[in-house]
Amino acid sequence: MALLAASISATWCLLAASNSQPIVDPAKGTTTHTPAVTPFMDIASAGPLNHVWIGNELSCQAQHVTDGTTHEFYPPGTIPGDCGTFIAMGATLYAPDFANHGGTATGQLGTYTVFTPVSQTPVTGTGTPGDPFRVVTICDRRRVLPKG
């Protein structure tokens, strides 16, 4: 089992995390309230990063205060996005389950093993330098996705 932890060590204020927030597709000029398939935690603040989303399968997305309604990583209207933890062990690539996001541009990754979510903690900490916000995500490495 791969035990991985994501730690956000900046001072941020926490808002409740949920998949029910609107998702904006700037290319189409549309907003949808369809929840993402991948559960995530949301660390939010006044900025400069006003959101950092952490998927339960080690993916992520971020938003800077100057981004407007888009996000830092492609696709700019998807939470989580094409950002995350990748591990190469021998000939095996382990990656988040991008196919179950609201959209992805990761089709050229080839065959990879998707991290299987085991658990994800709520955000802890007070957001100070001595006690940063933390999200601990535990995943297993099991399922192989074929190319294409």
C-alpha cells in the first residue's frame, strides 16, 4: 500500500469542502453545477491562492485570486484537474484517476495504474506557520488502465 500525505503549509482559512460548487468551462462560457466524480477536500482563503483542492486519489487543482472563474491546471473548469502525484516504480506509472474527472488532457500518458483511494482526512491545523493546514490522503496501487 502506498501511503502518501499531502500537506499544505501556508496560512489559509478553511471553508467547507463539497463537490456541489459550480464548475466553469471558460472555453464554452458555461457554468454547470454537476458534481465531480472524484471526492476532494478544499482549502480556501482570501489569497493569493484562494483555493487548493486535493482529490482523494492524489489529484489536485488550484486557483489564484487573479484567475477569475478559471483554475491553474488544465482543464481550467474542472475540480480536480490534471495535477497530482505521479510515481514511477520500475516499468509502472501510478497516477490519479483522471478519466473520472470532469475532463482531462491526459490521454497520452499511456498505460498507468490508478491510485485506489483508501481514506482522506478532513483539513486539520489552524493555518499558522507552526500549525499549517493538512490533508492526509492514503491510496493503494491496484488497477491498471489500458492505453487509449
